[in-house]
Amino acid sequence: MIISEQLIDAQDKLLLTLGKALPDGLISGSFGLVRAYTQHRTEECIDIYLPQIKEDLPEIKGEYTILEEKTEKRWSFPVELETKVIFLKDKSNINLRLCLTKDVFGGRFDFTRLEIGLKLEDLEGIYHRVLTDYINNPDNLLLALDTAYIDNEYHLVDFFSVFQETLNELGRKITEEELVKTFSRTLESIKNNPFQAKRVLTEKGVNISESVLRRWLEAKIQEFSE
């Protein structure tokens, strides 16, 4: 695994290229959270949201070697959503991953236009995407961790009512009981394999232990069960 400083430098260079290639591109999700707000871990996938996914990116192909392109299912809730994943290698032989996703929340949240040309979504929008990613992938410890950071620093419950309003606009809703199921599934995964949980957190440079994450999950289950 390459050290995080090398990865971050390589990602920064790719972001400069993306700023020219994707002027409507929005940095958000876990990548936006980690790089712009918390720096609590490394995130390998550059999350870019777009009004429409472009089939071809000649600006990238001119500077990078495309190793693989594939489409992965991202959400089944609140809408069916797929992500185009592009695996690249730069001229220094550093592997990078670019995730392009249609922006179903387009226009709902504020953003800042960065000097590189891309937009950075405000924390409220990032929270929506991270929480939705987590709800759709409760076995992903890193998404649970990202949600915990937002909760501890910016108060998850305060945002939850806004999350509900957004879902209502999409004709969907989520209950506290469903959130408890998400938290419980992650907690069960940690308890069943604590060594794997420790390994995942260590590999991503996370500065908290799996026991701290476990206690946060237990607290959230109790809070949303009351």
C-alpha cells in the first residue's frame, strides 16, 4: 500500500485535470468529507457527482493509463443508483480510483466553487450522501466511521430532520427503526470479527479503535430505540 502522502498528491493532480474536464463536477461523499473537513482517514475513491455521467473523458486518457472501467450498484434506497468506477495509473505508477455518480440531489444543497474548477458540496449535502451510502452498505465499517465523525462533530440528529425532508421530496422515507437495523448490522459485524475490523481501520490510517466505533454504534442504537 502506498503511503497516504503519495496518494493525496496524486489525487490532487487528478483533481486539477477533472476541474478542466468536468466543470459541473461536485466533490462530495466520503471523499469530500475526508479531504475537506475531517482528515480522519485516507479515502482512495475520488467521489464526483454529475448531472449526467460522461461516457468519454479524453482529458484523463491523455494523462493517465485507464486500467479498468466498470459500473457498480451504489444505492437501492432511496432510488436505484449506479456509480461508474474508473481505475487509473498515473505517470508515477500510482494507482487511482475515480467514482462518477449521477447527482440525484442536484441543487438541493449549497456548494463552493473551488479554484481548480470543481465544486465542493457543503457539509449538509455531504452528510446526506455519506449517510445514504452507509444505509445501503451497513457492512462497510468506513462508512459507519464517517457517519460517526459527522455525528460527533456536527450532530447527526440535527441533520436527520433535513434528511427526512430530502427523502420526502424523492417520495421516500426512513424510520428510526430502519436506522437501528443499519447500526445493529454494523455492530454485529464488528463483534463477529473484531480483528478484521481492527485491520480495516489500521490500513486506512484511522486514529480510533474498533472498540470506540463499537461504543458509538451501541449509543446510537439506544438513542434511536427510545
